[in-house]
Amino acid sequence: MPNAYIIEVQDRTAGIVTHDNRSFRFFSAERIFDSLEGREFRSARDAERAAKALLEKQRHLVALLGAAAA
């Protein structure tokens, strides 16, 4: 089994996760995903889901702010 996986979300590299005997630790590749930096996940798929949710939340907030400014 590989010890590291690249996490990509919507054609963006969110970061990588490294696997040890207990968990998968996330390392951010883009500033938008920095809040996940160092966080431990049960699986690489869980890390991917968290990165996807974070990106969707960010895009939703940007859309709301854009609508409020209009």
C-alpha cells in the first residue's frame, strides 16, 4: 500500500495525505485548504471529502458575498 496520496478536488490539488499505522495526515497544497493542515483522517477518502466540503463552503460564501455586493 502506498504511504502517500494526492488529494484533488474539482481539478485542484488540495494536498496530500500520508499514511502511518493509525491514520492519514493531511498536508495542504493550496492556501484555501490550510485549515485542514495536519488534521488526521481515518482514510484518504475522508480527507478528500473534507477538502471537497471546504471548497464548496468557500465557493458558497464567495457567491453570497458577491450577491450582497450587487
